[in-house]
Amino acid sequence: MLSYRWAVFAVLALAYFFVYFHRTTGGAISDTLQDYFGVGTASVALLASAYLYAYTLMQIPSGILTDKFGPRKAATIFIFLIAIGSVLSAFSATSNDFNLMIVGKFVIGIGAAVVYIPIMKVLAVWYRKNEFASMSGILLLVGNVGGIAAATPMVLMMDSLGVQNTYFVLALVTAAIAALCWFMVRNHPSEMELPSIEEIVSEETGEPIVESTSAKMGTVEALKKTFSSGRRFWPLAIWFFFMYGTIMLWQASQAGSFYKSIYGFTGSDAGLMVTMVGIGMVAGCPIAGRLSDKYLRSRKKVILIGTIIYTCIWGVIWATAGNDGMDSMAVQAVINFLFGFFGGFFVVSYAQIKELYPIAMAGTSTAALNLFPFAGGAILITIAGFIVTDKTLAQFQTVWLMAFVMMLIACICAFLSVEKGSGEKKA
């Protein structure tokens, strides 16, 4: 069991690579799509937010489907849906129909929405509790490598293969991953006549089993428990709306245009800056998980550290936008790396929320939380698309100030959140 779970995780992590890949392509290829389809910045912002709106709408259904049908079936069907969305995107390039490209992106978002929650369920069922945050960090590391691939490498793919062929290749790869998921992933170790993780932990520690990973809970009951739990849920949900919403605002939407319009960077240099965000997350996510599981042994402390420093970085971006000396690629590379590194500390929130509720509703509770970051991304990207119409410094500064103020509110929410233990009893 302890060996096979790595095969299950590897297949799902590969799928998550492409989930993140599709999520963050907008910032790097926005100019390519504008030139190809002859559309403006608002249209490209709508394209980026189409994925996030679909992802947001599917979060609660994602949790329900995962808890009801199991990670294997839910993930397989919706990974294949990503392939279908990629085919639609390819046909949009053939017919020069940008509206069809938006539809394709929306379908990709629906498919991608039912990948992360099944993985969280797998981690809850196949891994020890003190491994969950670390494994979540590793998963986000893989995802952010996908985010890196969505920057400069994606631009190079489109330059060499064209928009149509790029999306056809992505469709074929994603369909192959869906097949791997069906043949390799299992909902529970018992399906392979293997011992459960709680049985293994009980044997290792000598402690009795207090909660079964095979337990079930009704959908209505799970939703009620989640949304009516006061401080256990809502401060973390509002925090996540602002935290991840501002990450998407920068990484998946406005950063590339900002660097080209204000600092005069080339397309490849601007793409490199976006890539540095992903590199920062590749480093930050697993470190945050490790800090939470092994060293600080606290979810909330890690989230507070990451949120406060990340907020300070937004303050730097806003206060120094367009200033002399800030057009240095080295300076901006450091800013973007730190942005991604401390922004990646959000990964610990999934461990925090999971531990506050029974494992039988792990999919529903995680999906309920996951509704908020992607709603934040979709809404903030859309708002920014209407503000940054002429790509002037003043317009960008307005958006950066908005993000900074939102993160100040997020810091308060992170402080008010609770984790399993004394804080939970108080709440």
C-alpha cells in the first residue's frame, strides 16, 4: 500500500501539471492571441477569466462528485473533458473564432475543476495526517512547474507549431493521462485488498482507530456542516479569495502586459518574469508544507508568515511601479520569485480545512474552500480588464493598490482563522 500510493499520486500529479498549465497560459500568450485573433485586452482578460469562472462554478459539484463516486471515476471523466476543451480551442484557431476559444477555455476550466479535489481526497485516504501538508506542497510544486511551462515554453510552442497544433498536442496528451487515471488510480486501498492508512498507523503507533477513511456522509449534511461552521470556515474562505485572487491577477493576467508596457521588456523577458513566480512557488509550496508538518507543527502560523510577507511584496510592487531603477530584470526577477515563494504558502490552508472536518466530507469541505480562491481570480481579472484599458502606469497602479488593500484585509482574516486544537474549541 505504501508503495502503490506513489503510483496513484504520480498519475494525478501529472494531470494537475496540465491543470495549472491551462490556468496560467493567459499572461504569457495574451499578445500572441491578440495578434492572431485581432482582439483587445478586455477580450483576452475574458478568456483568462472564463477558465476561472468555470473552475469556480464546479467547486461544490467537484466535492460532491468526489465524495459520491470516488476520485478515480470523477478525475478520469473530467480530465478527458480538458482534452475536449483543448480540441475546441484548436478548432477556434482554424476558424479564427475567438468566441469558440472562450468556450474551449470554459470547458477546460470545468474539466480542470474536478482534478484537484479528487487528489485531495486521495491524499486524505492514502497518506498519514502528518504527511498531508507536505504532499500538498509537492503537488503544488508539480502544478507550478506546469505554470512555468505555460510561460516561455508555451510561447515557443505556439511560435513553432501554431495555435491550432499546440492545442491539438495538448488534447492528445491530456486524453492519454485520462486513460492512465482510469487504469492506475483506486479510490481506497481496500479495492486492491490492501490495508487502509488508519490500520497502518494503528499498527505503527499502537493507538486505536478513531476514524475510518471508508466512512460516508450525505451531501446535504456535509454542506451544512461546512458553511454553518462560523470561524472555522469563513475567515479562511475570505482570506483565500484575496490571496489567490491577487496571485492570479498578477501571474495569469496583468504581469506580462505591465512589464512590456511600463518597463519596455520584450515578450520573452516579460514571460521570464512570470516564470519566476512559478519558480518561487515550486520552492515555496513544499517548504511551506514541510514547515507545517514537521517543524512549526501549525497550519495557521505558516499561513500568517506567508500572508504577511506576500502582502509586503504587493506593497513594494504598488509603491515602486514605474520608478527609476526598477526596470532592472534582476530586481524584478527577485520580486517575482519572492511573490511566488511566499504566495505558495497558501497550500497549507488545505491541510488546515481538512483537519477541522470528518474525513468522510474531505471532498466537500475542501471544495467549499476552493470555491473562493478561483472566484477571487475570476472577479479580480475581470475588474482589472476594465481598469487597464490603455496600459498606462496610472491604470496599473490603481490595480496594484487594489490588490495591496485586499491583502491587508486578508492578513486580518488569516489571523482570525482557526486550526484543529484549542483555537477550534474557542471558535
